[in-house]
Amino acid sequence: MDYVITKTRRKVSNTTVSRDLKKLIKMGFIEKRNDEYRIPDPIIRYALLEEDI
């Protein structure tokens, strides 16, 4: 939650974050393992990590 609020500079509800995470999991963009969310596709992960640098 803190990361999303910091990046968007907006208050975001738990419901919104939960809904969006479920959609991303369903589409295969992220997966949940041991209470952590990960990006399984190495190309997408690389592109997203490079953008923040």
C-alpha cells in the first residue's frame, strides 16, 4: 500500500489494491508466492525494473 500511495501520490483504498492485484494475477502479469507478489515473466520484470532506475 505504501509503495502504491508513494508512486501514485494518491490515497488508494485496500479494496482497489486487492481488486487490481487479483486482475493482474488472473492476466498472468504477477503471481503470489509465500505472501509476496512477483513478476514471473523476465522480460516484463526487466522492463519494469529498468523504468524505475
